[in-house]
Amino acid sequence: MVTDAHQHEDEIYSTMFTSLKHPVRRKILRMLGQKPMTFTEIVEELEISSPNLTYHLESLGELVYKMDNDRYKLSAFGQATINAMKSIEEVREVEPKRRTVTSRWRMFSVGLMVAVILLASFAALQYNSINELASAQQSLTTEIQRLQAYGAGSDKAFGFLKNVTKLDTTAYALSLVDNDVIWRTDLGGMAEENMEYSLDDGHLNRINVNLRFFNNHFYRYDLLVTESTPLFVQPQPSDVLQNAKFTLARYKAYSGDDYLTKMSNMLDAVSRVENNKEVIDGNLKLIIYTDAWSVRFTWMYTENGIDYQAKSLQMLFQSNILTLMTDGYFQYTIGNTNLAISRDQAIDIAKNHVRTLTYNIEGQPVSGFTVQNEPVSVQQVPHTRGNSVALYPYWYVQLKLNQIYAGGLNVVTVGIYGDTGVIADVQLIVI
């Protein structure tokens, strides 16, 4: 029988391992290992958004804690993780790199090293008994096996590049720059794998590709052309609409998802590209946006006048080259389509909340905020609730403050669930 103490211990080790796998969280731990820092200081140092930092701090769990002066500091567990990181880096400095080892085996080896070092760190901190340390080692070994089981692997990535994008992979030397797997507790525990590849043809022509998979299903493709035009196995259609139709057909063959049939039929019904063109078929909407340099095709779920943008598939062509493709249609479900809060009601809720708001700015609580009547920006952007993949109506309200606060903060954003009126998020930002 697993005790609550053992479950808690497993959660701590899982958090440690996941944090060591993520570059942003490693950097946060290093920064806090040097000195306690405020939320604003961490945001400025990392140059990331406030919601992004909030997500990473929550993911670090018991490795960090917030002191009474609103500064974040490493816990004993966080210090043990830092010790593990330093030990790994010292080992890497003295050991020669073996280029013939595959990324999967590198991940396995580093994982085992992390397990051993974490055990040693806890022994130094007198964290637990020998039996508990052995249990923690087993927990980390299990975590490594989960990482390997969920990883999409090179076959899935190469299959997308070869069969969907039609990049000529034989013309390039492919190098795996980074491979990272994390568990998204905010998405029901989905495994997110991020891969970055560098493709070099040996003649100073290089492109970079980023791929993301959720639970081994394709989610995102980014193409960054740094020095040349990509090489394809065959000439691309000169007409971007035809290019999009061929690309979607290839993705359908690669993915096999049923919803792609309806999307393909909707695109086949389009005879020419027009900006803001809409095609609706039941609960599926296709929107085409175009400008001088790019064309974007977006299919999204729609119901009761609400567009669920997260549950969508999109393709972006720049100069008739596919540079971005995302598929979140498989990933999300619809939790509610009842919009009980109107746009005007959402604005009133946001304004009333700001009047009573106390917000920490550079470690100091600030209140007495007032907002200008104009400008007001309101968007309906369905959002998840809790740790699930179900989407709910969600108002995102931006209000301009009547003064500028430390750090240039001049706008307050309020997120309100449109089916309940419950406030889910409040942030002060710079615009």
C-alpha cells in the first residue's frame, strides 16, 4: 500500500526530474540559487511573459517558495536539484562527448545520472532513510521509462518532414539540436515533446525546424529559414491554394484523423484566395487571411456564435512556403457553449474588480487602481478550466490604467469565464 508520504515523495522527485529537463526552469533554479528574486525581476531577466513565468513557477512546485517579502527562494528540495545540476555539468566538463550515442540513449544515461546524484544530494541533506532513497531511485527510473515511452522519436519527426512538408531530407545533414519532454499537468497530464533540428546542405545553406508533439500526436511545425530557400523533393505548386490543398491531403495521410476529411472538403470548395474569406460547414469554420507576403488557412470549431480558436488547425504560407502548421483540433474538447456573460457585463465585472484589486509590484502591495474609460479591448478567447483540455467561453478584457507604475506597467488584463462570470486571471502588463 502506498502511503501519502510516499506519494508526496514521488511527486517531489517527478517535479525535480521535469524541472531538470526544461531549460527555462533550469535557468530559474540557477537564478534563485544565486539570490532570492521578485516575480518582476525574474520576468525581466528571462524576458518572458508573466503568464508564462506563472506556469513555470507552478510547475516547479516545492522546489521554490515565496517569502513574506514576495521574493522567491529555493527550498531544500530546490537546493538539492541545483546540486544535481552542478554535478552533471562538472561531469560533462571532464568527460569527452561521444557523438555516436543517440539522443534517446543520451536521455536515458543522463536520467540515470540525475537519479544517482539526487539520491546523493538527499543523503547529504539527511532527507530520508536508506529505504526511502531506494524508493526515490525507483521512482526516477520509472519517470525515465515514461519519457521514453511517450517520446515521438525521430521516425515520427522525419515522417512529418518527408511526407508532409516534402523537404528533401536527403539533401541535408540533419542535427538534433534539442529534445525536451515535459508533462503538462494543465492539460490533463499530456506529454509534450519539443524537438529542434538543424538542416545543413554543406554549402552554407541552413534551415532550422521546430516540431512539437502531444501524446505522440503532431501539434506544431515551425520553419526558420536563416540563410537559404528550403530544398524540396519536387517543385512546389506556384499557386498557394493548390499548395495548401496538397499539404493538407498529405497531412491527412500522415495523421489519419477523421476530422481532416471535412477540412479537406471545405478547402476543395474554395476556388480562389480572398482575405477574410469564410466557409462554414456545421460546427467547423474555415477562415482565410492574406496579405502581400503570406496566406493563413485556419479551421476552428464554432458553436453558439463562439469560435473555439484553440481547437483548430492552421497552415501559414509565406512566399508560398509552409513556415507554420499547428493542429490542436485533436487536443481539446468543448466543455460549455453557454455564454451567460455578455461583452458589456464582462467589462463591468473587470472594472469593478480592478477597483478593489491589490497587486504586488516589485515586491510591494499596491492598491487604489483606476482605469480609463477608453480604450477598452475585449476578446472572446475560450479557455481551459482546471487541469483539463475542455474549453469554456472566456472573456479577455484589457483596460488602460490612469497612470504608469514601476516597470512601465500601464494596462491591466482580466480573464473572466463567460459561462459563470468567475474571474480566472488578473495581470498588470506593459503595452
